[in-house]
Amino acid sequence: MSIGAISPSSANQPPARATPPVQGTSPAAPERTSSGSSSTTNLTPEALALVSQLKARDTEVRQHEQAHLATAGGLATSGASYTYQRGPNGVDYAIGGEVHIDTSPGRTPQETIERARTIEAAALAPADPSGADRSVAAQAQQMELQARAELATQQVEQAAARLNGSGPASGDAAKVRRAYEAPPVAQPKLDIFA
């Protein structure tokens, strides 16, 4: 399962002369393909506005994915991968991203509950979780509920086993059960004095 940033909005769509988005997995900063700062001096005001939007989106996407990574801890199976768009200045900007997280259950219900909590926290870690992030968080909540039900079933079975004499405290439980099941030695008698 992956947790990722929302897809780019229509406000960030490239003009006709820009290149389409490119999928990449590098967590490095945007790559410059042209030399010097003269690349931005030859741009139209519209192109400069697009570069500004792409820079802002790049920062937002990277912060979003880093929030997932920081919270996921050992459940993150890889670093963040990004989808890039080349701006009119020849620089690639991250416009989308995702972090892959191991969502498999634990070996025990208690371990599954802990993993589900971590997954949910990682999914909701960014300041503005996407729809996909919220979906992953909901799935983690469902996984936690199932693990809690399984844990409760195990606890009931263990308690029943102890009462039936097959558990670790079966000796004490058997004594208590026999005491309540045994008929009284003498019939109880109630004397009322006024």
C-alpha cells in the first residue's frame, strides 16, 4: 500500500510548451538541466508564474512525503518516490509523490494493533492529508478493529479454559467452581427478630 500526495491541481497544469510529468524515485532536490541563472531571465511573465507555482508545489509535495516517512518508522518499505514535471526554465519539479508502507498484519493481535496505529499515524501525518491518505488511515482503523476482536476472542477462550481446568490457574479456578457448585452443608436458616 502506498501513501502519497494529492495529484496536481488544474492550476498547476503546464502550458503547451512544457514537457509532461516524468516519474522518478530520487529524493534529491530538483535537477537543473540548464546552466546559470539566465534561464529565468528569458521567460515570459506567465512562465515565471508557472515556475513559482511549480516551486511551491515541489516544496509542498516533499514536505508531505517526508511527514509520511518520519512517522512510518520501520514500516516504510522505501523512500519517497516523486512524479516530476519539467518547468519552462528546464528544471524538474516534484508535483506528486508516494511512500510505500508495509500494511501486513503482525504475528499477534497486539502487534497488529500497534502496526495499525503506526500506519494510521503515518497516513495522517501531513498537515493536509490527501484522499488516498485518508483511505489508508481508514483501512488501518479497520485492521485495528479486526485485531481487537481477535484479541478479545482469545482472551475469552483463555478465561474459559482456566474455568474448565485447563489453564495455568486452573487449580484455583477449580476450587472456586467446586465451592459454588457444592450443595451447602446445612440448609440456610433465616431468623428475624423484631
